[in-house]
Amino acid sequence: MRMKEMLAAGIVLSMGIQLFCACSKEMPYEENKVYVGVTYYNQSDTFLNQLIASLKENLQEYEGNGYEISILIRGAGGSQRTQEDQVKELIDSGCNVLCVNLVDRADPSEIIDLARETDVPIIFFNREPVAEDMMQWDRLYYVGAFAEQSGIMQGELAVEIIQSDPLVDRNKDGKIQYVILEGEAGHQDAIIRSESVVETLKSHEIEIEKLSNGIANWNRAQAQNQMLQMISQHQNRIELVLANNDDMALGAIDAYEKLNYTESALPVFLGVDGTDVGLEAVRDSKLAGTVYNDKEGQAEAMAELAVALVSGTGMEKIKFQDKKYIYLPYMKVTKSSVDRFMRR
Ligand code: GAL
Ligand code: CA
């Protein structure tokens, strides 16, 4: 019996060695096969859908350069649990780099553990994990933008409009009555944009009076509802609508259209993002301006980083801040510059 067992063990062992050899000879880790797994918080988000479309295009460009690219994309429907399952599934399907737009940006530990166990690097994007979580492993990266800059730029756009057009102050009380439509509670872009836009108005000595603020989760329909409530509360007193993104600014405009307001009775609307619909609204003078959230730049950086992480070449060309962060600048968009952005 003992002999048999030893023999069996020997066979298994040698099979193992053979298998291992077969693997390392015929199926080495192929640096030119880039299998990207993407998961994002919600598939109904306008900005992210456009960013991910651009990521696909950017990755596909590497195919001509001797890389084999494949991309799997999952939307998490706003559920962190779903997203964790998706990360498992993406890794099991053979993805060798992940792009993760967290549902809950404060809770990435489970996802980081899954990736670390299989040594699959993660590029977080758009929803920035806190610094301590980014330190959990050295193969974690972040691609995004400085939220404060977008708030400051939205504030500067508002200042320019208020200073050049006395009619913005409709009731001529020397103050600008405003409302804010905010993105998700706890989202770095929502918190920081809302703070810095108001700071910027104040620092330019614009007298302002806040009438209301409402959370509309980046969503056009929710913003329309919030705005309808604000209008019923404040009627014609609202002079300026500051929205944390374009979809919510458009939802606010929808509310006024629903109530059949004439154009001359409308407040000034400002957004952030420069999505296709946002840019069209700027072109059509419905939105006074927006702040361009450089989705093409972010997508290009993510693609470059994903390919570099898998292939092991090109990392030295990438300019990181603090070794793991890439931030793309925002840009102001008004009617006079909108064409340039529409062609991007
Ligand atoms: C913001 C963007 C929003 C929304 C959000 C999702 O940067 O301005 O429109 O896409 O990210 O996390
Ligand atoms: Ca006023």
C-alpha cells in the first residue's frame, strides 16, 4: 500500500512539474495581452458612459501596436456588493488589470484584497478612494481631476456673467439669490465643488444669498424634481442655479420648461462636465457655461497606464503625483469656446 501511495504521489508530482513546464514554456505571462476589466458605480451616469466609451477607443488604438486588447465592462447599479462580485468575476475571466469606479469610495478594502490575492493591479477612476486606502498596496492607482479646480472655475464663470450683465440681479437688491444642486452625498466632487464655487463668488466680492440646496445624485430627473420644489418655494426669486454637473443643470432647465417660463424670466444656469448634451446646451445658450471634465484625457491616461502595468514597459514615461495619482486639468467652457470642445 505504502509503495502504491508513494507511486501515486510521484505521478501526481511529476504531472505537476510537467504541467508547470508546459505552462511556463507554451503559455508564459504574455506582456502583450492586455485584458482590462472595468466596473463602474452606475450605468445610467451620462459622464461615465462617455468616459468609458473613450477608454474603449483609446485601448483599441493599442491593437495596431502589437498588443492584444480585450475589455469587459460592468455597471454596478449603485450596489457595492454587486461591484465586489463583478471584480471577482472579472478576475476569474482572466483580466490582468482592473479599472474601478467605486460605488462606495470609502469602502474599497474587499476589492483591494481580491486584486492583491491574484496580483491584478487596480486603476481607480473618478471616485477617489481616501489616501489611507490608496496606501493599502503598491499596485493601486488613481486617475481623475481636482474637484476644487472645477468649483473655482464654475465660480469664475459666474463672476464674469454677473459682472458683465446687470440683469442677472433681477430684483436689483445688489445680491445674487442662488440655489445649489448637489451630486451624491459623500462624493468628493459634490462636496468640494459646492464649497469652492461659493468661496470663489465671495472672494470676488459678489454679494450672494443662498435660497436652497438639494441633493440630486448627478441625475437629471432628480434635479428636475428638486428644482420644481425650489421654484414653488421661491418663485421668481432664484437668479442663479449652480449645479455640480451638467445633467443636473439640464434637469433644472427642464423644470422651468415644464412650467412654461419665458426665456427672459429664467435664472442663469451653470454646470460641470461638458458632456455632449451639456455642450449642446451651452451652444444653444440654455446653459450659460460649464467646466470641462476632461474625459478624453482621463481615458487616455487610464489606457496608457493599463497597458504599461501589464506589459511592464512605459511606466517611466507616465507622470504621477505621489507615485500613484494622475490628475487632468478642468477647462472653462462658454458659448465662445464651445465649438472647440464639441470637436474633441
Ligand atoms: C463627477 C461628474 C458627474 C458624475 C460623477 C460620478 O466627476 O461630474 O457627472 O459622473 O463624477 O462619480
Ligand atoms: Ca438679487
